Amino acid sequence: MPSNAPQHRPADADRCPCRSGSTFGECCGPLLARTADAPTAVQLMRSRYTAFAIGDAEYLRATWHPETRPADLDLDDETTWLALEIVATERGGPFDRDGEVEFRATHRSEGERGVLHERSRFLREDGRWFYVDGDV
């Protein structure tokens, strides 16, 4: 059954679900808690992956560009996100206006593994990065 509330928020000392190598409290935790903004498009991508992994639809909507944001977002509780691999980035630094992040996200759904391979586009407005859209 879909839900919009975070399902299992990691403790700050836990390994971050985005697999950056940092703890949740040092990596995606402050972004999802809204105490910090992502400095780069790739960090926003990592935090959005983490939001999918823990079921935080509110964060996903808040970081989606208003021009492409869906009116409603229901996450599938049956999908378990397993790993994120950043394949490539273009622009998306702290002084860029836009950026692209290519990634592979491995998941399990209905007992089978799958991979979402996407090239996502991001815009930075008023110092904040937003997800715009992507090509699968």
C-alpha cells in the first residue's frame, strides 16, 4: 500500500542509504531534515535516492521543480531500493545554473531485482537545486 510518510529513517550514525561512504547524519540526513540545502546536483540526486529508499515523498515533492512537480506522489511500499551508482555528471556544481546526473539505482520489487538507469536534469534557482526530469 502506498504511503507518503517516511518508513524507516536511519539514525545519524548509520551508513547513508545513498552509499556515499558517509553516515546518514553527515550526508543526506541534514538535507532530508531541511536543515541544509544540497550544494550540488549530485548531492541532491543522492538525497532524493535516499528519500525514495526511506519513503519520504514529502522531501521528493519539495525538491522537484515546481514546473514539473506532479500534483500527487505515492511511493510503492513494495519496492526496496538497494544501491545507487553515480555513472556520470555534467555541470551541477555550486556555481552552475543547471546540471545532469546519470545514475543506476538497483531495487527489488515483487521478489525480482531491477535497475532504474536514468539521466536526470537539475536546475539551481535562488541557491537551491531542484530535480526537473529525466530520461530513462
